[in-house]
Amino acid sequence: MIDKFEPTMKGGLTRAYARRFDPRQLAERKTFFTAPTGSAYAGESMLIFNNLEFTSAMRGIEPMMMMKRRPDIVKMAEAEMARLPPSAAPSKN
């Protein structure tokens, strides 16, 4: 299944990396990931981000992050609500 999506994923990643890193940095990245340590890291990095130890830690800070961002979220919601057309009056049927 992944074979079907791989070209699209690679294209997106290529553009994302090209925007963020210059050619020298990309070459250094390639050197790192072709070395034994870089190869080991590449093989484990996505698994680490989905590991219970990491996801549990993230769930622990999520409420704090949301409370800190709450004023911004409320402002964004209010701005979006202000852009909506006025609602029609309910019918009296």
C-alpha cells in the first residue's frame, strides 16, 4: 500500500526540506543518515515519536499547552464567528 503513496510523500518531503535547508546542510544530512548512527536513528525515529513513553509525556503537557493558548484560540474563534453571515430567524411553524 505504501508503494502507491511513496512518490507523493517523497515529493512533499523533498520540497519541505529544500525550503528549510541549504544544499550544504542537505549534503551533511545525507552524510549523517548514510552513516551507521544516522541509519539507526532514521530506522527508529518515527517509532520513538509513537512510543508510549513519549506519547504519555505529551499527553501530560497537552492541558497546560491548551490553557496557555486558550486566549488565542478564543480570539481566533471569535474572529471566525464574526465572518459568518447572520443566521436566519427561526420559522414560526
